[in-house]
Amino acid sequence: MGNEALIAVENVSFRYGETAILQDVSFGIVSGDFLALTGPNGSGKTTLIRIILGLLKPSRGTVSLLGKEIDQFREWNRIGYVPQKATNVDPLFPASVREIVAMGLLSQKPFPRFLKAADETRIDRALQQVGMESLKNRRIGELSGGQQQRVFIARAIVNTPDVLFLDEPTAGVDAETQARFYEMLSELNRRERLTIVLITHDFSILTKHINKVACLNQRLFFHGTHEEFCSSPVVQELLQGEHHLVCHRH
Amino acid sequence: MRGAMENFLTYAFMQRALLAGIGVSITCAILGVFLVLRRDAMIGHGLAHVTFGGVALGLLLSVAPLLVTLAVSVVSALGILKLKEKAGLYGDTAIGIVSSLGMALGILLVSLAGSFNVDLFGYLFGNVLAIDPEEVWLSLLLATGVLATTILFYQEFFFLTFDPESARTSGIRVRRLESLMAVLAAVTIVLGMKVVGLLLVSSLLVIPAAASLQVARSFKQALVYAALLAGGTTIGGLVISYRLDWPPSGTIVALSGLLFLLLFFLRKSRRP
């Protein structure tokens, strides 16, 4: 894919009634990026991801995904998505880990979307990648928040997508689990060349793994490398009081 | 006991009741699992009220009430979805509006006609023992259609039920499927009407599904358990009602409720 933009956001604005959520946002994401989309609460991060994925229509501007205008985009098997609060699972919901991961395969199946024997191998592989193969037959509601996250990542990567979107995947998860989780994402980014777009507030751990940052507060006021982000006075000023930046690599 | 059962099965009306009852209750239960998990269980209750208007209209026009009710129920189910989508109403508000209007239509038509109260009573409280052969075949045909559609769209319905937003980003046409599910719910409500009556029909959708969720460990298990519970309580309810001369609809629903309680306490006892 080289440096060709996988995702191009051009002059995107979005309003809820009279309230402006996003204003004139433009940026691109290239293959292999591990991008953190960050900004204060209510800055429009989730809205932007939902617009990129076609879940919301922008009031103005265009989005293209893997070279196609979002309205014409059909290759959903190349996209993985872990929505916000994905782990708020009803504990009584009767779905096994295997069944959840199998959902991820539907985007590439013609109607009727029955699963085949070969799909089991793919499910097993995705679960292995996130270290959850031994819990394949467990009910999703019985797992911890961290384990559930891994299952949702497995669902998102079972198709071996080109891009993975995650919306605050570590909210409410303990620090140790978070660290392991980001390590796993980093591994997928390096080994599988998976492009990752991650909404997060969690700088202290992210600074170890990400290579790009986009900072949003209605407008995009920063888009660049991790190093540029850490040294940007604009960013430091904007995030003052909300976050403590720890910019170091191990 | 065995003689009594053989006797029970020799009656043609009982054979028809079993055939229609099992087919319809299994269909309701399977669709019910999706509806209960989507928090849409009350759509069954709402559509049941609407079908009262459909039945009254059918009887007034002297057209097969089952077909008129089917049409009214399907249109109402789609109307509820449109109200939610276009008017931005909460689901229960949309159901409340449509179901009240359906019920009001029924009351007006009954009042205008004033002559078919006995027939209407059968639809309200159900009388599966009085089901005629044509209705059995029509019920089984519709039940087969609903089941076949559910099997064909099983994976999509499952994804939609668990996580509608991610389903959309997997290329699943969520709105179309929601409409399809609403139509299937409308059809199953009409089917269940003959078995337990309009006032109890939503129980066929809700109780076996809710009972199966107490013990199922996977989605497929939930569907299988719901179907077994529904079939079992229909057979058991009919047998008990035959032996004790109880009304079949009430007996089937009461048995179903009892099984739900048993499974609920079983789950509670396993997980303190």
C-alpha cells in the first residue's frame, strides 16, 4: 500500500442541531499507521470515527475509505471496528466467545451467510492472536472486561482487515490489563502491518506504541508523529490540566 | 394413564391442536429469543392489541379474520418502526400509540357491528381445540415460512441483536433486517392468536425465550432450549387441560411461567 492514504477525511463538519461538533476537519491515515485520535471530552472523536465508518453522515465534507467514497464503500471485510463500550455486555446474553468472533466473518460472506468448517480455523487463529483460544466456549458475559476486549479485537481482526478502529477500548480496565492490551495491538501493528486508529485519553501507555497522533477539539489542531506531538506547545497548552504527557519510548 | 393418552390422541381436534400448537409455539419462542435480547419483547404485546382491530375488521367484512389480521399486524409492525425512525419516538411510545389505536379500532368496530361478540371472545382468549384443518395448515405454512426465514438470516439477526452498530460496519443492512424481524414478529403474533388468544399471545414470545436465557451458554443453545421449552409446555399444557378440563391457553402459559421460575431459581442457586 506504500504511503497511499487508506483513509482520507476532507473538510468534514458535523452539527447536532445548532451545536457544532466538528468543524472543517481534514487529515489522512496511511498504511501501517498506529494513530491515536485524542482530545478533550466532547471534542468529537467518536463522532469523527462514526463518520469515517459511515454510521453518521457529515453535514459537510467527504470521507473516503480504502480509496472509495464512504457511500460507495462495500469492502467491509477490510475494516475492523471495536465500538465504544463494546464491553458493556449483558451478563445474561447467551453468546459464546466463538459465536462472537464468528460475527466478524459475516462481512465477506454471500447470502445465506452460513459458516463453513474452514471458518473454524480462522476463528481459532484470531483467538490465538489475542491469547483467548482456551476460552472459546465460554459465555461472553462470564469474562472479565479485559478478556471481553480481547474477544472483540478477535472479532475485528478475524477477517485480517487492513484497518482496525478502536473507540476507547480500555475504559474501565485496570492498568496491568491495559498494558498487555496495548502490547498486543502494537504486535498486530508491527507483525501483521495492521493500520490502527485508536481513540484514547491514555497517553502514558500510548506513547510507547503509537507513531501518529491526531488531536481534536471540534477542529483538528494537530496531526503528526508521536515525537512532534510531544514537543508541540499547542498540544501541551490545550491538554494542560486534563492529561499528563509522558513522552518516552522503551 | 397410557390408555388416557391414547384416547387423547385419537381425537382429531386434539391432533390438530397439538400440530398447530407445537408449530406455532416453537416459532414464537425462536423469534422471541431475538426480540427479548433486543429489548423488543413489548412489540409482541403491542401487536397483539393491534390484531384485536384486525380480527374485528375481518369479522365485520366477513373475510377470513386470520388474513385480515395478518395484514393489519404487518402494517402496524412496520408503522411502529417508522414512528421510531421518522418521528424519533422511543420504541415503547411508538408501540403504545399503535397498539392503542388498533385496540380503539377494534372497540369501535365491535360496537358498530354488535353481533359477533362470541367469535371475538375466542380470539381474545384463544381456543386451540376449536382450530379447523385449514387454519392448521395455514398456521403450519406460516410457521415454516417464519422459521425458514429466521434460519436463512440467522447470522445477521444474531449480529444485529448483539451489536447493531458493529453489524452496520460489517455491511449488514440493519434497517432492512429490523423491518424483516418486525414483519416476522407480526406474523408470529397472528399465529399465536389461535393458540393462546390475543391477551396471552405475547407470552409465547417472551416466556420460553426468557426461560432459556437462564441456562443457555451459547446463542444456538438459547434457541434450541426456547424451542424445546415452548414445544414441551404446549404438549404438557394440552395434556393437563384435557385431563383436568382446564382452558388450554391459560394452562399452557401457566406451565410456561412455572418452568421459567424453576430455571430462574436454578440459575440463582448456581451463582450465589
